[in-house]
Amino acid sequence: MLELNQISKLFNPGTPDEKIALMDIRLKLNPGDFVTVIGSNGAGKSTLMNLISGTMKPDAGNVLINGEPVQQLSEDRRSRWIGRVFQDPMAGTAPTMSIEENLAMAYARGKPRLFKLGVTSAKRVQFREQVKRLGIGLEDRLRAKVGLLSGGERQALSLLMATFTQPEILLLDEHTAALDPSRAELITRLTEEIVRKQRLTTLMVTHNMEQAIRLGNRLIMMDKGRIILDVPEERKRDLTVAQLLGEFERISGHKLADDRIVLN
């Protein structure tokens, strides 16, 4: 479903600020895989997500979805194949538009652009049923402006919009990090339910080690632009945070310096 072949990315090459963002990344996801990604700041996690989504091009190697190079796909085709939820709850929705108008945009993703009503009576019924599944009462507020919603409500809506058309790949970029604990737990639960029910191939970046261990069927850890640990499902079941920290120190030769990860 997703394949990264010897991906490398260098920022500011040939300058004093030169930095290796990614180096020789090799990664394969099978259909239905739910892979969590953890690593300290600067490990290359966001760059990895940007390369997979096609918003950034690698200096070497290629990213394939269903065997096709992402960088050669048109933007509308990428939008049909890839769903993404960002850390900032404000990033995935249009605040001045209503909930149903945002859903209509998500529904039209990857489809031909025609002059027609974005929200019809039939679509409103469909949107209501979809939003009702979130279990947070937004189905009775479809005409409310998204800018009036809380951060957790907006992130729940962003998650629904990103998965509305069942993308080939779902990218979750620390999508619970900006929320308070109760809302973060809500979005985590919704993520588990949606990914499981739709059998979505998912790559989720997180700073929360407990979350990285608990969710998904596979875990990878990154450090300084490289994948240094790839934990399969059978090992992941019995893994603890202490063991994961120990593995990081053993492989990398240094302690994990990111306080957010350690404290989580």
C-alpha cells in the first residue's frame, strides 16, 4: 500500500545550516497496517509525513502508493488517496464555513469540480448520520460555524473529514498533542474506532510513548533522520515505556532528550 525506497532529504545543503532531515529511509506498510511513529524533536517525523503527502519532494529515493510515485501524482489525485490530520485543530477545517459546508468540501475531495449545490437535502441526511457516529452532539449543529467549536470538536471533525472518502493512506501528525487530556482521549478513541471499522492504512506520529505502544499493530522509532527501531505486533503487545526508552538508549547511544516524550 505504501512504500518508501531509500528516501533522503537534506535542508540547506552546502551552507553552515546544512541539516540531514531524513537519511536512507526504507519503510513498507501493508493494507490495513496501523503504524505509530515516535521520536524526539528533529528526528524527521514531520518531514516524513510531508514527503508521503507529496507536499515536499525527496532529494533521493521515491514514495510509492499502490505502486505509483507520489511526486508524480496530481494534487487532486493525492487528495483522493491521502487523508491527513494535523496537530493544530485549526488547520484541517474552514472556520468561517458551517460544519455541513466543511463536510461537503471533504466529500468532493478528488471529484470533478462542477457548478452545483454543495449541500443538498440528501447530503445533509448523510452528513448527519456520519457526524452522529462521533458521539459528541455535532449532528444537531450542522449549520453552526466551525470557528465556534472547541478544539476537540474541531479535531473530531477534521478526523471525520480526512476519512470521509476512505483514503488509501491516513496520516495523523500528532493530532492529539494540542488537546487537553480528556479531549485527547476522545480523539484517540475515535481514531481507533474509525481506523478499525474502515480498515484504513494509517501512519500516526505521536510524542506519547504510551499511546504509541497502545495503538496500532506496529511501532517505529526515529532518531536524527533515521528509523532506528521497528517493533512488530507480536513484540509490541508486551512492550512497556521503560523498555522502549531502554531500546532507544541502547541503539542510539544517548538518552532521549525530548521532555514531552519522557513526561508522557
